[in-house]
Amino acid sequence: MEDLGLKIFGAILTTILGFTVGMTYGGIVRKLTARVQNRYGPPFYQNFLDLLKLQVKKTNIAHGFMGHMAPVWIIIAAVTVLLFIPILNGNLWFPNMSFHGDLIFLLYMMVFGSLGMALGAGQSGNPNSAIGVSRGLSQMVGFEIPFVLSLVALMIQYETTSVQELTQIQHETGVWNAISNPFAFLAALFASLGMFRYSPFDIVGAPAELASGPVSEFGGKYLGTMMSGGAIFAFIKLTLYVHLFLGGAGNPDNTGIIATLLGLGVLLIKTFTLYMVPVFYGWINPRYRTEQAIQYFWRWPTALGIIGVIWAVYS
Amino acid sequence: MINDKDSQKIVDYIQNFARKQSLFVMAYGTGCGAIEIPATMTSRYDAERFGIRGAATPRQADVLLITGYLATKTLKRVIRVYEQMQEPKYVIGFGSCTINGGMYFDSYNTINALEQYIPVDVYINGCMPRPESVISGFVKLQELIQQGKADNGKKYRENLEWYRTNQKKIIKNWKMPDYNW
Ligand code: SF4
């Protein structure tokens, strides 16, 4: 019984952590982008204010049942995936269900949110949404291939599909997967460019061209809920990457309060550094067209992924 | 406890603070004043530090900017955009043209006073207003929001008859869907 209580407490804590960190990172990126463009920029907590404003809008319009369900779907998918990811390796406070979910399951679940978005956007009947959805799915076909190849490489190399075991192996040997299989890491890094949808891969939102694409008919609470879901998803992807390739965070042998805080600090540093890769790449690039984006992913990143698999087989 | 006056005041204060610090702007580039919007948003004047940010569609927007003269044809689109926006929504009239017609006061195909057709919260005068005055207009709007005085969506709903009569005087072929905003 006590165990269950601790689990529920951990789940709530994890959700709050993912939400806060995701939103804050978004705000910091807005501030940094402004500084790069020689502006002063909004405060780093601007995203929270935006969210609060959207949630206290007086009228909210939905276009039918799926339009109503889409944000709910996204947030459900986000929280579910978050709970299946080990936040800190073997920690008592963030136990979650990380042991039960493996990489293949995560791969499926991570698409779930986008699917909800696609259905909701479809019902709004706005042509911009339909174009945005088709672009988003095409782009996903692009970046999923190098991403899956890099995961397959890891699975072959260590003969396991469990995220936790992969982290544990890195913890025991002291060698990060990013070093033991650099090609797989590079392929995954390229895939992350598409995943985070910063320029040049912001073809889905494309404010000037598609009027923000799939979300163009969503306002008020609906948009706010989608924003929070997106923030959690950003945190999920970063944490997953850190655990798969960058040695993870947290010490399974020591789960005291100080060690936990230290682990969280390490996690934040690693995720933030990783987050800066797509952001930096975005600052210096304009937008691709859809077919250019797909071609981009199917050339070097895919080649690197295949090399990574071969490396894993023969190493 | 929930319904007593003071706690409602605190809730209002927090809500209004969030509303004023995060304004999603739908910049409707009707007239020549639209050229000042990029200057206001980019590095020199940087409106984003006040939480002002462009919105791509009316559904997401809080503020409708009417930047200058409004042709009778455009009025129809402006009304559609305004009615699609979600409350609380604010309108800023930009330039002399929206106040009294400006230099187009006797033109056959522009409207003279924007107020007759949709409720306006803040006017920024000048032909055309510089980014400084645009920002001061936004600051004025933020003050109104904080005091809870900017609630013109409600005013529009309550006086719909009057606004519709005025609008129909200008738009002869009225074929518009009804919105359940
Ligand atoms: S007020 Fe002046 S600058 Fe603005 S739209 Fe009218 S004529 Fe153009």
C-alpha cells in the first residue's frame, strides 16, 4: 500500500517537473532568440503567462467532438509517455513505470499525441490545418527513419529494449552510448532537429504561410492545453535522449535527497545542452520546403543510422 | 469564502495581470500604417518585451489592430475576423483614418469612424503613428485591462443590433454566416 502511495506521489511529481521544465525551456529559448536578434526579449516566464491567459479566456470555441478531444488526447499522451520514462536512473522518488515500458512501446506512444492533433485539426475544416497535418506527417516519415535506425543500433548492441537497462549499462561501464556508438548518436541528433520543429524544419507551423497550421482553429483553453502538452513532450524527448545516449542522470546506488537533487541538476544541464542543438541550428537557417526536409533526413542522417547499425553488429 | 468580494478581487487581479502581460496581436494590415508594425516588432523597438506577440489566426488572437483606412470591401472581412475572436478581445484603431477618416474623409469607398462598426478600446493618432506611439497605445491598453475596463466584446454582443444596422448600411450584399461566439 505504501508503495502505491509513493508511486502516485512520484507520478504527480514527475508530471509537475516535466511541465515546469518544458515550459521554462521554451521561455528561455524565446529570450535567447531575442538576444540573438539584438532584442531585449520577453521574460523567461512569459510562456506561463501566455498559458494562464489562454486558460482564463472567457469564451472558447470547439469545432465538434474531435476538436474538443484533441487537446485532451495530446495531454493524455504526453503524461502517459512521461510516466514510462525513467527520469532519474533507479531513483526512489521518480520510479514511475519505467521498468515496464520498452523502447518499441515508446516509439508507438510518442506518435499518439500527433495523431490526436491530426484528428482534431481535421475536424476544424480549415484548409490550413489539413495542409499542416499532411506536412507534419510527411516530416515525421522523414525523421523517424534515422531515429528508429539509431534505436535499433542500440538494441542490437546491448541486446535489450529496456531504457532503464541501457542507462544502467552506461552507468556501470562508465562509457556513454554517444561514444560507444557515435554514428547512432549522430543519426538521432539529426532526427532531433526535425522532432523539435525549429527552423529549418518548422514547416508544420509556418506562421507566415500556413497561419500556424494544425492549431489554426484552436484558441483559448484548447490552445493552452496543447501548449502544455507540447512542453511536456519536449521534456520527454530530451530526457529520453539523455538516458539513451548521454549516460543518463542519477545514481541508483544512492537515492538520498542530496543525491536526488544532484541527479536532477545533472539531468537539467544535459537536457538543456541537448536542447540547444536544434535551437542553434534553427537560428542560422531559413525554412525548408516539405520535400527538401524529407530529402534532408533520408540522406546523411539515414546513412549514419545504417552505419550505426553495422557498427553495432560488428562491435 | 469562494464567493466573497475580496477573493474575487484577487482572482480578477491575477487574471487581468495575465491578460495584460500576454497580448496576441492580429495585425490586420488594412492601410499604410501597417508598415510600422514590423518596425515595432523587430529589434529596434521590440514589442515582445511587453508580451506582445503576433498571432496567426483570429481564434488565437486577443488584440485586433486596424492599421489605417478601412475600405468598405475590407470592412466585411474585418467584421468576420472580429467575430471569430474569442473573448476578452480588444481593438486598437491605428492612425487618423480610423478616428475620423483622416485624409480620406471624403473618399467614396472608405469608412470614416471605425467606432460605428466595431467597438474600439484604444485609438493611436498620427498619420502614421511612430513605433513609440504604437507602444504607448499598447501600454494604455494594458492599463485598461488591468483596471478591468477593456471588455468590449461584451459591449459588442449587447449592442449587436446597433452595430449590425451600421454595418449593413455600408455592406449592401450581406451574406455572412452567424457565429456562435
Ligand atoms: S492615418 Fe495616414 S498613414 Fe494611417 S492609413 Fe490613414 S493616411 Fe495612411
